[in-house]
Amino acid sequence: MATSSRINSPRNPIAALVAFLEAYSRNHPGCAKADLTRATAEEFDLRKERSVHARPEFAIRFSTASGTSFSNVVLSLSALQKYDHTPFVVCIVRPSGIQLLLANTTFLRKISHSSHQLTIDNVRGSFLGHDILRTYSELANEPTHFDALFAMHAQKSWDENLERLVAETNAIAATGTRFAPSQTQSRNICAAPLLARALSTNPEYAQLYLELTRIVEDSRIAILDALTCPGS
């Protein structure tokens, strides 16, 4: 394979990774995350550690998104600590193609998921896709700037970034107003149990239930594997 000679080059393994991912995506339009993950792991001899694939030069997390937004849980902050000294790449697999982002702590805005009581001495919580900065120091977070971005990240310590993330996360304040349903909404809410009962005896609903049950059972191994770390 054309990229093989670049993979083992100590000069720029991230460039080799990006080239492989982009070439695979071009040659396999609409490819599934599982296929891209497997091909990349084989090409780069990556070790799988829960939801992360890694080698000494970098780590990568594959995730999926159906549209342009990306709000999935990516990784726990405590898990990221193990890989934060090397480029940590997130590969978002969409039907239209892939998107690559650097997600080291320098490029995280805050910690969003299960981050209650996050402190310097209590590293907990996970970051979501939209917590990853799309621009840092006027540079777009995209492969063209990965080298420059990681060079800036390398100048910061884990403790520096952790202190900033704790401050940013703890500064999040609740917004919005209490939900006050209208009379129509209240009636619909109260009628929900009757609707659920009616649906449960509907033959089409029963068939749908059986089909979903079959799909879940067929995907049981993949689901259990994904549950070892938040996100997909």
C-alpha cells in the first residue's frame, strides 16, 4: 500500500495517518466506521484500548455523526490523560465523508458530560464533540495545521490545561426558564400513558418491537464494546 513507507517514518506519522484516512474515505465513499477503523488499525499496527486506537506516535478515536453537527461523547478526561502527550486525533465518520480534529486538552473548551465536582484532584467527566475547539490561536483545527497546533499544545503541561478546564467547566451556569406547559401540552402529557397502551397492542408496533430486539441482539457485542467507554 502506498502509505506503508510513510507509516514507519519517524518524521511525520500524523501526515501518514491523515493521508491514509483521506485516501480511504475517497476510495470508499460512505464507508462505515467499523471498516475504516479496522483498515486503519491494520495499516498502522494500532493497539485497541477500549474506544481508543493507539501507537507511540499518536492516538485516534473514531466516532460517527449523521449530519454536520457532532455532539457525541468522545472520551473521558481521565482516559485522555494517558494520550495527551501525543497527538490525539478524533475521526468523525459521516455518510458524506470524514472530518479530523485534534482533541488534546489544549483544544477542549470545557468538560460537559458527568463533570459534576470536577476539580484538580478529582479528574472526572467526559468531553463532547462540540467541546472541541474548531479554531485555536487563529488556526483552524484541521489536518493542515495539526503540526503547528500540536507544537503549541506541547508547550503546555497537563496541569495547566486541567486547571483551565476545571475553571471553565465550573463556570457553566444554568440558563433558560422552567418549562411551563400550555393546556394542550398538559393534556398531551396526561394522555401519553393511554397512547402507549394503545400502541403496545398494535400489530405494527409489536412487529417493530421484534425487529428492534433482533437488531440489538445482533449488535450486542458492538454495544457492549462501546459501553466500556462513553460515546460512539
